Amino acid sequence: MNVLIILIPIALCMGGLGLAAFLWSLKNNQFEDLDGAAHRILIPEEDDHPL
């Protein structure tokens, strides 16, 4: 039971860090264009030449 005295605060701190990272990513528009990369991979670049 003494281990819980150490593990519970550590778990709460890790959860808080995860929440802070998520809120930071929302603030910096990391989730703004989720489909852009998926569409860009389908569009051929102009300097691509097949072998």
C-alpha cells in the first residue's frame, strides 16, 4: 500500500503532462488540416520523372 503513495501522484502528473501536450497542440493548430497530407501524396509533383 505504501507504493500507492508514490504511484498515484506520478500517474496524476503524467496525465497532466499528456493533457498539457494535447492542449498545446490544439492551441498551435496541429489538427487544422488532417486530410491535406493524405491528398498531397496523391498529387504528382512536377519534377517527378518516371524511370
